[in-house]
Amino acid sequence: SNHAASPQLRTTTITHASETTSSYIELIQLDVSRTFPQLGLFQQNGPYHGM
């Protein structure tokens, strides 16, 4: 049978995807800040500080 996912399941999936994306962004920011500190990309007054 071909049943559509329940609204609750879709919401959970979207929430999980959003949390996963947020986790990836945090890890990228941390890695870039540690690897290239001289660029100041995510540091205060840097071009991506508010992200």
C-alpha cells in the first residue's frame, strides 16, 4: 500500500533535518575559526559573525 506520511511524522522529519543542519553549521564555524583564525570569518566584527 502507498500511504502518505502522517503530518506528525513530516513535522518530526523537518525538525530533525533543521537540527541536523544547525549542528553542521556550528561544526563548520568552529572548524573554520580554529583552522583559519587569521581570517576572522566568524569572530566578532567578522563578515559571518551574525550567522
